[in-house]
Amino acid sequence: KMRDIATEDCAWIPVYHSVSLSLAYDWLRNNKAHPIANDFNQYRSVDVEKRARAQREWNQPNFVPVATILGLLALGTIPAIAVVKQRINRRIRVSEGGDA
């Protein structure tokens, strides 16, 4: 109860926080973070073959968005082509007795 009161009435934000979260992969070793120093990245060990295999599995191409955009562009050009053809084939009406 006393800790909760001190936290609520605290006039500053504490710099140190004892909880640390990190993500780890099965191809990454020696990833135990030091509680104070931020230099633990240089001591990590990477299993290159396992990482490359995981990247090939994760990075499968997804062509659905590209196909959708190309399809919408194709559908949008059909009316545009029709308008251009109409404007090219438009005939100028000349009234009787008037000059063109």
C-alpha cells in the first residue's frame, strides 16, 4: 500500500524500470539482456542457415494487391479510351449559311 501511495504521489518519473521485454527467435543465441548496460547486441550469435530458411518461409510474395491495382487501372482506362474515341470522331455541326 505504501509503494502505491509513493508511486501515485511521485513528483518525477523514475529513470530505471526493472521490467525488460524482448523478442527472440530460435535462430538467435546469447540474447540475454544486461539489466543496466545497453551493449548486449554485440555478443549475440546468429545461426545464418536457420535465419535464411526462416526468411524464405516468411517472405513469400503476395501478388494479389498488384493484380488488383492493375485490374482497376485497366477497368479505368476503358471509359477513358471510349471518351477519347468520341472526341476524335466528333463531327463539327455547321449551321446553314454559317462559316465553319
